[in-house]
Amino acid sequence: MQVEVVPMRVMLIRPPAKHTVESEVPEAVSAENLSYPPLALMAIAEFLKSQSTHEVAILDAQLDDLGYDELERRVAAFKPDVVGITAFTVQLVDVLKTVKAAKAAGAKYAVVGGPHVSDFPRECVGLPGVDAVVKGEGQKPMLDLCDAWARGETPKGIPGTMCHPDDPVPEQDVYFSNNLDDYPIIDRTMVDYKRYYDVMGEGGVFTTLISSRGCPYRCTFCNTPRHRYRVMSPARVCEEIKSCLDLGIEEFYFVDDTFNITNQRVIDLCDAIIERGLKLRWTVRFRVKGMTRELLTKMKQAGCHRIQFGVEQGTEEGLLRLKKDVTVREIENAFKLCREIGIHTVAYFMIGTPTERSRDDVMDTIAYSIALDPDFVMFNVLTPFPGTTLYDEGQRDGVLDVEPWMSFMRDPKEDFKAQVWDEYFTRAELREMLNHAYRRFYWRPKFVARNLTQIRSPKDFMRKATAGVRMLTG
Ligand code: B12
Ligand code: SF4
């Protein structure tokens, strides 16, 4: 007998950012968090559309800064059978509120996925209102869940998913394919794509894209899944870029965990971009290892205008402790080459790491960030997240009390504050040094002068000025 399949109405939601866990990120930086397109949800939506007849919509509650009443109204208007919500650990309170609002609006099933679930699937599936969670890449598991519900079945044993805390935790991430090329190209028009922007960019229409998954390195503060590193072919990446260029998108940010695991991959991609005559401006997240003049020159030729480097520390001891697997010399070489070749740089630094034992040590980190001479710098207070080696080390060494984190996972509360590495400094001291770091870096005549010469348009000026004022007052 044929089972009747009724296509599901599926709404994928990026929750409002109203209750983000305070983790000592300056307001100036978090204020800019809302400008990225919801790439994960777009990838899932495109996949569902390409493989099924389910009706799919995306609701980016952060783009319009929606409150929960309005969110509920918008969900009710779409009448979804299933809502899928993306979860960062720091947004767990908002995720739960979104589940609640969606259910109140009539959604039958709520699925939660994203980086938080990948780390804590069992705790997440136990949260009220959550019907299923997806660990790892969500495209195929989300399709399987919706198909099961469409057939009127109770999903059971779908790879990559859990529907009850007693279900076995998926051991491996579920890929649609080992070949990233098999994922369909995302149609950027499914969101209001012209409204996303890059505050450090040049004011053009902006999007993100991803051309590889995973990272083989082991930095102790990072919880990037250690799954197999997979890359997209240069031809497939170019096809996706072309589809965006056709829409008038000019600025691209590759959000790969680390873009340059091998130089050859980067060179091949640049060659493909150049051969096809694609004209775009792009930025990437890089490691400083293996930087060569040849590589950077090729990248510049292919339109790369900015590289974001996770520097974190300016001493060999600090780098070793975080298992960065790079040296101070390699860092300095990378920044020097970028400056010579004319690629802008962003340096990410951490404050309050286990090897900064005195205020002088932190001031040395700040002084190093200035000496390195990047175009922009981002400082964060080190906050060991669950799922990282540093979190386990902190627990082992008696620096971190993990119980507050665990109870937050099971019962997220708005007043939760993530514990910083407070072996040598109080939270207040770290916050004060963080603010000092931003002021010292950005309040320099050299920085102001350089940025004035780089401003392209009045719109660009307004954006940078607003961000700059926030940095200095934040
Ligand atoms: C771009 C980015 C940002 C941007 C924009 C984030 C955004 N709102 O879109 C900015 C700079 C703002 C940012 C900020 C932060 N980020 Co961030 N960021 C990223 C980055 C580099 C790319 C995200 C992305 O677009 N990936 C591409 C998509 C396609 O992949 P994906 O997100 O993994 O999604 C797949 C699965 O997770 C799953 N999935 C995702 N959502 C859903 C939903 C459903 C229903 C289902 C079924 C499946 C599913 O399926 C997707 C498709 O395969 C990732 C690292 C990475 N490479 O993924 C870190 C990452 C997501 N960030 C991280 C962190 C920690 C932060 C900050 C807390 C850092 C800080 N201290 O400030 C802040 C928090 C911001 C906030 N307030 O929420 C962590 C998250 C860890 C966690 N457990 O939550 C990551 C994983 C980096 C890391 N390895 O530590 N980030
Ligand atoms: S910080 Fe970057 S290089 Fe280090 S493990 Fe994470 S993604 Fe890889």
C-alpha cells in the first residue's frame, strides 16, 4: 500500500539575539554580529528544496531585531509544521524562547541544530519543546526528519539525529556526500540578501560562503569538529561565486574554519577565479603558517583584499600553551608580507590566557598587537567553552567550575555568565584590560589616518565611523 506523503511546511529560524551569554565580548563587536547572512539555514533550505517538495522559508529574527511577540506572529503567518532553529551555545536562552514562541504559534515539531547541538546533543534534546536535534551537518538529517513526519511516522534511528535523551548519541556526523560539490548552490535571494554587510568591507553587497569543512589542527580553545577535512572543488566554488556576482553581490567572506590547510588548494582556487575572469573582493580566515610571497600575490590577483589571522598571543610560551602550532616568527612574516603585497589584515588576540600572569604580560600582548601593525584588531577575553581542550584543562587544574555550564545546558537561564580564565585576574580586571586594549589600538593617529585614506564612499564612511565610535566608547 502506498503511504500518503503530505509535504511539510518548514520554517528555518535564526533566533533573536536578546539574551546572548555574557562572555566579555565588547558591545562594539557584538553589535556587528548581526550583519552576516544565516548561511547554515540557507544551506539546509536549498537542500530541502532540491531534494523534496517541502515548502521552506527562512526567518532571520536577528536581521530585523524581532521581539518574541513579532516572531510568534511571523511564524503563525507561515503556519509551519516544522521549525528548525540554529543554535550557538551562547544563544541557548533565545533558542528555547524561540521554540516556545514557535510552538505557541502552532508549529507541530521543533528541531534544533548547529554548533551547540554538535557539542551537547543529549542535553539539548532534553530541553522543553524540542522534538529532535541534529548533530553535525544538518541537510540530510533534516530532510529525513521532515520526510518521516510527512509520512506520518515517528522518526526513529535517523542517522545524525536524536529525538529523546535516551537515544544513542550519533557517533559520526552525517554527510549528504563526501564530496562537498554535491550540495546544491545556495540561492541567495531566499533571504533579503542586500541587507547583509561587512563592517570592515567596502560597503558592497556582501555574503558568506564555505568551501571546506573541518580543521585538522588542535588549538586548545577551539571546538571545531575534528571530523574529516573536506574541500569543495575550485570549479564548484567559482560556480557559487558566479551565481552571487550575477545578483550584484561583490564582497565575499569564506567562513571555512581555516582556508589554507594547504597552499596548493588556495592557489588552485585563485587560478580558477582568475581564469574565469571573476571580479570580486573576498576575505578569509587563515593560519599564519606557510605564508609565501607567491601565495599572497596570487590571492591579491584573484581579489583577496583582507585576511583574518587568529594570532592570539605574541610569545612562544603563549602559543605553545594554546597548541597553536605556529611561531612568533611565522606570525611576523605573515603580517609583513601582507603589508608589502597590499592585503589588509585582521589580527585576533586573546586576553587573559593561562600564560598572562600579570598586568604587564597583558600589556605586552597589547603592545605586540600594535607592533604587528594589522589594519584591524579584535581582542577577546579568553572564555573556555565546553567541548574545548582548555575547558577540560581548566576543570582538571581547578581553575574552572564546570557545574554552572552544565546546569546552563540543561536549564538555560538569562543571568548565566560564562566563566573566564580567572586564575590570575578577576572578571572586572579582564574587562578593564579589554577596553584598554581597544582604546590603545584604535585611538592612534596612525590608525585613524590610514582608515581615512581607505574610505570609498559616504556610506562606507558612516559605517566605519559608527563602528569606530562604538569601539572607542564600548
Ligand atoms: C561566521 C561565524 C561567526 C559570525 C556570524 C555568526 C552568525 N550569526 O552567522 C560572527 C563573527 C558574528 C560570529 C560570532 C561568534 N561566534 Co562564530 N563562527 C562563525 C563561523 C566561522 C562560520 C559559521 C557558518 O556560517 N558556517 C557555515 C555553515 C554552513 O555551517 P554551520 O554553521 O556549521 O551549519 C551546519 C551545521 O551546524 C548544521 N546546522 C546549523 N544550524 C542548524 C539548524 C538546524 C535546524 C539543523 C537541522 C542543522 C543546523 O547544519 C549546517 C549546514 O551543514 C563558525 C565556524 C564555522 N566554520 O562554521 C564560527 C562558530 C559558529 N562561532 C563560534 C563562536 C563561539 C562564536 C562567538 C561566541 C565568539 C565570541 N566569543 O564572540 C560569537 C557569538 C555570536 C553570537 N552572538 O551568537 C563557534 C560556536 C561554538 C558553539 N558551540 O556555539 C564556532 C563553531 C567557531 C568555533 N569552532 O569555535 N561567528
Ligand atoms: S583555531 Fe583555527 S586552526 Fe585552530 S583548531 Fe580551530 S579552526 Fe583549526
